[in-house]
Amino acid sequence: MTAMERFQDLPLEEVLGDRFGRYSKYIIQERALPDARDGLKPVQRRILYAMHQDGNTADKGFRKSAKTVGNVIGNYHPHGDTSVYEAMVRMSQDWKVRNVLIEMHGNNGSIDGDPAAAMRYTEARLSKLSSELLRDIEKRTVEHVPNFDDTSSEPTVLPARFPNLLVNGSTGISAGYATDIPPHHLGEVIDAVIMRMDKPGCTVDDIMTVIQGPDFPTGGIIQGVDGIKKAYETGKGRIVVRGKTDIETIRGGRKQIVISEIPYDVNKANLVKRIDEFRIDRKLEGIAEVRDETDRTGLRMVIELKREADAEGILNYLFKNSDLQVTYNFNMVAIRDQRPKLMGILDLLDSYIKHQKEVVANRSRFDLEKALERQHIVEGLMKALSILDEVIATIRASKDKRNAKDNLILNFAFSEKQAEAIVSLQLYRLTNTDITALQKEEAELKEIIKKLKEILDSEKKLLSVIKKELKAIQKKYADERRTIIEHEIEDIKINLEVMIPNEDVIVTVTKEGYLKRTSLRSYSASNGSDLAMKELDRLLLQEELHTGDTLLLFTNKGNFLYIPVHELPDIRWKDLGQHISGIIPIEQDEVIIKALSIKEFQEDQFLVFFTKYGMVKKSPLKLYQPQRYSKPLVAVNLREHDALINVQLSSGTDDIFIVTKLGYSLLFNETEVNPIGARALGVKGIDLKEKDIVVGAEVIKAETEPAIMIVTNRGAVKKMKFTEFEKGGRAKRGTVLLRELKNNPHRVIGVAVLYENKPVFVLTEKGNVEQLQPATLKFNDRYSNGSFLIDEKEYGHSIEIWEDAEPIEG
């Protein structure tokens, strides 16, 4: 062959498509998905068959697992020993499969996720039940194909004398397909198979009168009969599985929650660890100790509670937030006629019944063939005994065995097989008693042949044989149901009191978005000083709150973040808080502009929103108490390029004060703004000149007369009495706060409404922060430009002002 003939020029897409197609077909058919007939994947089938061939059965002693793994790899399954051994171990784990197919001596893993001991240490044999999967395999009941190296043959499917797919379930992921079939109760599944044979037209509802639902090896409680029914109809469905729990009273009147069964496929050690983490992280109050008391007598986890703890509330929290309750999703995919198929329960039962018909028919043909052969031999022996002297004379006159056979065939019309049986006959068989034994055997054979022919000729007889054998298996192996079925999925309501530590804490929120709650002990130990903050960051809020309170954080993009105080990270006073993006993800250019603490979402309280381009919106506070708050929610709808600059709480009858960059101010009563929904746009608050923007806006409490202070970009500061401002109407231009200068005019950078003796801070272009004490400033009239308190030449323009986050004493 030339080099040109050896190489082919093919498009990459074609080659990849072809190769991946072949690989996918192999994975689907030969590795990851079970056969609908015997419920086994190829590796499982090969393990069971290799053990059967090796005589490693339940009636004999255990053998080293490594020997079986070697046989499987050497004869049937040329893959890694680890994958073979793991499949073997899984079939022996009574918390994974409902009825174990392999018995194992030694460490075969645990429900805590511990791995099994190496295969050189463990010993195994087939279980009694798995012998029912292999029964009659030597009677040509199933098709055999050559193994991978043509040295022997292996079955394509096992006879499976019980419906293993439903009994032990299956799980697997292949290319484009996955399967999740839960285990069921052996007795119930056999009843369903018999019902389907008796009434081929029966419905899922009929089947569900005998199969209640899955029966997990770990027990537990299933909720949601509708999910079971949907899965049985379509192959897909969802149920809730929860552990079995009891609340017990212990010494001193305290209570403890005892878990005696956990959901299927849940790692017990991880569950214990997770529940203990709730206690350590203080996400759940009331837990004193979590213990795993599991021993050889059975599973037992104990959650000891503190005095006065709400046991039911804590249990509900665990159901909702841990693997004490999980969702199980049916996805009943199996290989039928060499193809993966999503099947409901009727399809699965039909596949199994069809397979059993073939198995019993094949076995009957095999037995019939053997019976007819034996009948032929018995007839020959009886005929030989009736002419015994002539037969003996003929044999004695012959030269050898072959000549003796030929002479018998020639002289007495015996067949080849009959002649062979006669010449092989032992002398003691020539007694008178043997003829009666042969006559009896002939009568028995006639009866057997008659029955076998009836089975092959009549489907009714065939089905009755299958039913009889299934009932025998049911009687021998069926045990008590382990999983309880409850009709409805319980709607879990969690009482917040069980989650919230009942304490007062110091909450801080910084401009750059760092949040934390700190215990009063940690705060006191630092005397409230040395708060950990990044350089140039500042506090938006520092307040003593209760863990039952709520934080509302508002961003420049008109969104709000709802954070219960108890969900804030508990961090020491001297440590940096957690960034908001680690609690609720926000966009990169989104910043927090306001933090409000809410004790109660009262009916008569409102939130008033102010935007850069003069919009005002008022909404009832109650609208900002969402049920779900894992992401930013819309607080106010903003026009393009607009931004939220302030949010304040109001009583509904307070005053609104707005100040603009060009020095206009407007005061009006908030009753002019009607309450609207959370996602609304709002109304015009002030009529802005071109290129003007709002730089400060505040809600001024009714019946109060605070001082008003503004700061300009040139470092001028001006304090005014509230009585200087006349009330106008909404959406007006307002009154002038500054005297207009032709050269280098003043531009307002912010306003402070002063109720208390709080310092005001000013940030300049060069990064300097100047602290102003308003109490030391004299009042100015509206028409002056105030006093220059910050040196513009030295520090640059002033760009931002803010009040201290907490009042100072005195």
C-alpha cells in the first residue's frame, strides 16, 4: 500500500462527527444506561455473570474481590479495575440498592461517603436474590455473543427472574442522556407485573393501587403522590424525600430532634456537618449540640436543643435549608431495542413481561428438547431390555464398540443415540428393577413433554408459569416496605425567630459597599474607635440595631437591596466588612447612595426618592418588603442618564427641599406628590434650567425648623435659617440661594439639613477631607455667597459634602 493510499483527506467536521457519534453510541448502549429487561448496565451484568461462571454463589464461601475483578477484566470487560470494583461495591451497599445483588465481607464503604477497602482486602459472593437474575442462563434462555477477544461468550442480557430495574433502580449519565430510576419494593413490583399480565389494558392508576411509590433502602418519607403519578405516566416527575424525625423531651424539660432515617443518596457525615455549621455560623438559634450516634443497631443523629427552643421551627428550617429534605427527580431512561427511551411504568413493565415470555419460552424449548432426547433413549433401553439376550449376543459377537453399535442399528433398528446408550450400559442396570424405573421415567417424561408443549402452544399457560415463579420469588424475598408515602408536599413555613439570634448589634455600611454587623462586646472592646475601613472610604450608616431589623440599601441605578440584619456577616469591629457583591451581586458601576434601617414596615410610612434630573417619587414603605431578595430589586424607574441621588423616609405630610447646582432651591409639601408603585417613574419635583442638576434633596420633618447649610465648589460655606425659605409649589423653578457672579461663579455641590450638632465633611479635588462644625458658623441671608472656609488654591475645588453617620455627644 502506498503512502497516498494510507492517508485520507477528510473534512475535520466529518471525522469529529463520525467519531463522536460512534463514541456516544457506545457510551449509551455499552456503559452508562441500564437495559430495560434486566435493569443492569454492561459492567454489572458482566460482574454477576463472571461470579456465576466461577461458582462464586450464595451457597458457597466468599472469595477475594480481586479475583472476580480480574476475571471480569480478563474475560468480559477490558476497562480499568477501579471502575469494575466500584460497580461491584455499589451492588453490595444496602444504603444504595434496595436488595443487594452481591454480599461482601470487609469494608464496603459507608453512608458517610467513606470509600471501600481495596479489593485485595474484601471478599464477595453473589447474593441469593441475584441467583434469580441468573437462573436458567445455561438453558439458552438469553442470547450470547462472543466476548471482546473471541475466547468465550457472554450474555447480552440476563434472564432476570424478577423485575430488577424497578426493584433496585438505576442512575447514570451518558452522552446526551441521563437516567434516574428510584428503587421500589420487590413485592409491590411483582404484584404490578402480575396485574399487567392479567389486565394488559390496566392504567397507571390501577398500577398505583399495588405500587405505592418508590421504596428507598434508607427509608424516609416521600411527599407528593402527584409527582409519582406523573413520573409513572411520562417517565419524568418530582417528589420530595425527607428524613424520618422525632422530637423527644430530655432532662430539664429540654427537647432534642432525633433523625433515624435520612433521604436516599444523602451523605450522612455531610448532613451532620451542615447542621452543625448552622449552629456555629449562628444562622439557627436554639441548637446546643449536634451528635452522630449511629452504631451497629442503626442510624441515629441527635440535635440537642437549648431550653425554650422552638423544636418544630428548627426542624422546619432544617427541612428547608439542609439535605434532611431533598427533591428527587425521576428520569426513567433505559435501553430498549438497542435505543435509549424515556419510559413510564407501563412501558417498563411491558418490557420486562416481553423479556420473561422470551426467557420462559426459550427455557421450555430447551427442556423440551432435552426431554425428547431422554424419551428417545429410554424407549431404546426398554426395547433393549425386552430382547436382552439377542442384544448381548450381538454385542459379544462384535469386534469393538463402533462395530457393536453398527450391528445393533442394523439388526434391531436402534438409532445412533440409542445404540450408544445401550453399549454404554453398566451391567448392574440389567436387573428386573431397572425396567420398572425406566417405565416410570417414561411416564414422567411424557407428562413433562405434554406440559412443555402446552406452555409453548398457549400464551395463557406461558403467563401462568411466569406468575407462579414470580410469586415464589415474592414469597421468598419480599420484606417490609421502608419508605412512607405522604399524599401532599408540605409547604414549609419558617418562623424567623428560630433563625435570628436575639441580640442588639452595631451595623455599619460604607460608601464603597462594605457591610457588617458587630457584637456590642466587640464594639465596646474597641471603644467604638478604629473601625476597619479602606482609605478614602466613609460611613453611610452606623447604628445600633436589633437582629430582627432590616437594612434597605439604595443604588444610583434606582435599585434597592433588602438585607435582614441577621443575614449580615458577623465580623469584629476591627476587621473590614464584607463587600456587598459577596452578599447580593450588583453591577460593576453600581454604587450605594443611601442606607436606611427599618424596624417595622409600617403602613403610614413612605419612601421619597430624588433623582439627579429633578424627579421625585413617593411610595409606601410596605412595598419594599419583598418575599424574595437574592438580587437587586427595582426601587424607582429612571430615565436614560438619570441617577438616584437620595432616598428618605417620610410620614406623608413632611416638607420636601431641593437644591440645584446653579443655586436654586425649592420647598414644597410632600402632599403634592401622590403615592405610587415601586416600579413607577415619579413626577417632576423642580423645573431645572438647561445644564442644571439636583445636587441635594431632603425630606424635612413637619413642625421642625432645621438650619440649612450649602457648600460651593469654590469652598464657600453658607448657613441659613429655615424661615428664609418660602413654600412654593411642586415643579417650579424655585428661589435663588446665591448671588450670581459673572466671573468664576459659585456652583452648589451639596446641602446639609442640620437638626443636631453633627459635623459636616467636605471632600476636595486633591483628596483632602475638611471637617466643618456648623455650630461655629453664623447665619447668612439668602442673597450672600457665604464665607470661604476651604482654600480653593491649596486644595482645589470642593466636590462632595456629607454629614457624620452618627451623632456626636454634647
